[in-house]
Amino acid sequence: MDPKTFITTVLLAITPISELRGAIPFAYFRGNSLLVSALIGGAFNLLVSPIAYLFLSYFHQFFYRVWPFYKKVFDKTVVRVRNRISVKIDKYGMLGIILFVGIPLPVTGAWSGTLGAWLLGLDRKHSLVAVSLGVVLATLIVTIVLLLGKGMFSIFIKIV
């Protein structure tokens, strides 16, 4: 993999919007093997959760201490979110986080899974494991979709 493609793939993998859903196809369609694309995209997306927890903890503590408006809005929002989602978390537990992160849909990924777990006050270690398992699941799903998509496209070309 050339350096420019590698750097772009890494940036896509750690960016909140694209994450590995953008990184793996990008690297693959740039001519890299699907295995290499999946390994790089998935590996760097695994770094998102620990980085997000670090920043969330630091910035939250800072803003909570120095900005009264933030404290008021945060407390009100977290109480509302926890009340609305706590039933589902109690029912599905960490499996819910794994599936939320692992099913590659828009706005579901390591960033939003980590943020949700953090907002709900879930155990950090368990959340990191759940988000990581979700990333592995998403990597497998995106890789399989690309593999099947290529196979379907080649069948279509042969028919035409």
C-alpha cells in the first residue's frame, strides 16, 4: 500500500463519520487486497474508543468545572437519555453496544458507541471490550459485503 493511501485509510478509519465503513472500501478500491484493507481499517478503528474515552473524560471534567451552562445542559440531557435508554441497556446489556457498533449503519460506530456508553455511565472496561467486539463485527460485515459485491458484479459482467 502506498503511503498516501495508507494515511488516507488511517484517517478515514479514525474519523467519526466514515470510520471503517469508509476506510476499508477506500483502500480496497485503490487496488489493495481486501485482507490488507480490512486489517488496516479495522485495526485503526479499534483505537477510536480508548482515544474517545480519554478526550471525553478530560474535556467533560474541564467544561463541567468552568462552564455552568455546560453543567446544566449536560446534567439535564444525561438524565433524559438515561431514563429513555436504561430499559434497553438493562435488557440487552453490552450485547446492545456490540450490535450498535457492529451493524454498519449511518451514525453507528465506535465513536457513537463509546459516546453512548460514556453518557450512560457504563463500566469503561466492559464498554471498551463491547465497542471493540462491535468494530470486529463491523469489519467482518463490511469485508463480506465487499467480497460479495465484487462477486455479484463479476457475475453481472459475464451475463452482459
